[in-house]
Amino acid sequence: MVSVLRLAGIVGRVGPVRGGGISLANMERAIDRAFAPRRLAAVALSVNSPGGSPVQSALIAKRIRDRAEERCVPVLAFAEDVAASGGYWLACAGDEIFANENSIVGSIGVIAAGFGFVDLIARHGIERRVHTAGARKGMLDPFRPEDPGEVDRLRAVQRDMHESFVSHVRERRGRRLGAEDEILFSGEFWSGRRAIELGLIDGLGDLRGVLRDRFGAGVRIRPVAVRRGLRRRLGLGVLDARPSIGIDTGAMGTEILAALDEWAMWKRYGL
């Protein structure tokens, strides 16, 4: 038997209302169920993610590795459309990684993106009022002009995260990596075919084909569903708990921005 765990979507919380995305909170039980069967030949990860939270990527990958070591079961990862950034972090939880020749793989880097609204509020005569205790508490406020010192501080944090990502890839891929650090860890991404040459993946193939080749045509493939809470399954979010009647335009605006951010993450890879 091979359990199949699907890791699809943005890593982390996607929007304050939907609470979607891949996180340890909503994947933990599914991970445990994937490793639960007594006669288990392997666990397969079906990864389709453009990335997201480095924290959630690390937590999920660690949980998978912990369970794999406890059960002494191999983990095979399969990239679908994209396993990039945090998606590749998740794929590296596999002992071997496979992809389609057209899959997007890599993007081993850290990015922070946002908007600046300084001119917008000035144009409409809006006065920004922020009061803090702590000199850097209000850093990177999108309603203030960008401060080079604050940007430097952000980049220092990003470097720490990048080093953590690089360490994870080196630990998991080891001598299979086949290019200089300046290439592999630049944030660039590649097709599945090129990713083999770079040592980022181990081969080309789809999940069912590889599993049948590895474990025989009669291999039992057991998908493991992610069970979300009842309110999520019914499509209920945070707003329905409020006593007021009508549309919360503030939350709606935040949801629109979250949706645009998610759309931009996928479009970065042409999807």
C-alpha cells in the first residue's frame, strides 16, 4: 500500500476569511493518517504549490520527515504544475523527487512584496496617524515613504530565511545537487527536464506510473483526504459569526487583495 498525500495551493494562510492554504494545522492529521497503515510500502506526496510561508513549509516538511523516520518508510514526492519556493521546500521532504518534464521546479529564494500608498492618501487629503512604543514597530508601513534602513533590516531577515531554505535543500539533496550555489540558490526556476540536470529532482514521471514501476502493477494507492472543519466544508468564514447584517466591505477588500496576491504567485510561473 502507498498513501498519497496531496499538498496543493499556497503555503500558509490565504486570506483572513477563507483561512485556506497549506498549513501544519490543516495538514497534521492527514500526515498522521498517511503514515498510519500497518502494511505501508511508501508515502507519496503530490505537490502543486508556488510557495508561501517559509515557516509553514518548514513545519510541514519536518512533520513528514519525523513520521517517515518513525515508521522507516520511504517518501516519494511528485511535482505537478509547480513545486517552487515553499512548494519545493515541501517536495524536499521526499527521499526522491519526480516531476513532469514541463513542471516548474526550484525558486530557492525568499521574496517580500507589497504596495505603497503614500501618494494615494496624499492625493485624497488623508492623514496617517500611527503611534508606537518601540523605534522599529512601525517599520515598512505602506502608507509612509520607504525607508532604506528599514529595507536593509527586511533584507537581513530574508537572508536568514534564505540560509534556512538552502540548508534544508542541501541536507535533503546532498551530493545529487549538480550546479554551483550561485545558480541553484539564486531564486531562479526551471522546467522538470532541466531540474534533473541540476540535481533538484531525481527523474521524470507521474505518480501512478512511478509507483507501479516501483511496487508492481497491483500496488494499492490510497489517497488521504484533508479533513477541514465543518464550518470550512460548509463555506462559512469568519464574518458569519458577527451579529450585524450586511456585507463587511473592509473584510471584502482584504479578501480581494489576498486573492490578487494568490493570483500573482501562480502567474509568476505562467499558471
